[in-house]
Amino acid sequence: MTELPEFYFRIRENGAAVFRISTDDRQRRIEMDEIAVVNIRNGNVRPHGDRPLTAEEQAVIEEWMEERRAVLADRDIDDIHRAVDHLNLTTQWAQSRAGDAELEEVTDRLLLAMHDLRTVLVRKKAERLLAHPAPDAGTPAEAAQPTENGPPGPRLGAAT
């Protein structure tokens, strides 16, 4: 029989319940003793019951929290890449296969969601550009001056 890990993390919505695993009895029954509840969002670790966590337990929990945050961050960016793929597939569907009734059902919701997303992305892009101007852009005030070819500053999609 393979060796069981010393700790088990039961994933929950905002973190995990942490158990210490024991197989010390004669029948090799698996005992799971809950030792803590972890909130991954705020970093809160609450020991279960009256027993404080040992330094080893605290270290294992902190390591798990770091690994879990990395997994969740990877999933977030993967979800965004999938959303871009879905937008492209939705565009193809609307252009080639959707009927009038289907388009009527989703058009307003899609337009509002895309408008909301575009507004946020443009604002965030502007904040980044103002915080870190290109070396040849001068000051933020100079970058906001109208150019010969049109409106002020850098435009999304403009070649640099």
C-alpha cells in the first residue's frame, strides 16, 4: 500500500478545511482529524477546536496557500483566453449560422457586455500608459496633445 500524505486539504469555496491524516491504529483505518479552516482570499487560518497549530502545520498550510493561489491565478488567465475564443466563435456563429430570432434573443446582452468590457479595458490601458509612458512620448500632458493625424495620445491598435 502506498504511503498517504500527512495532510489533506478539502477544497471549499474560499479555501479549504485542513485535516491531519493518521493510520496509526491496528486495522490501518484512515483517521482524518480536522485541524484548521483556511480562507485563501484573506489569508485567514483558523485552528479547529482548542488546539493551536504547530509550526509544521502552519508551514504546510502556508505552502499549500501559495500553491493554491498560483493554481487559481493560472485558471483565471486560462478562463480569459477561453473567453476570447468564445467571443471569436460567437462572432462566427452570428455571421454564418444565427437566425433572426436567435440574434434578437442575445444581441442586447452581448452588446452591453462587450461595451462594459471595452470601457474597462480602455480605462485600464490608459492608466497603464499614463503610469508608464513610452520613452519618446514625453510627459503625460504632452502625450495627450492632439497629433497631426487625429485625436490625442496613443490609440488602441495603432502601430508604434
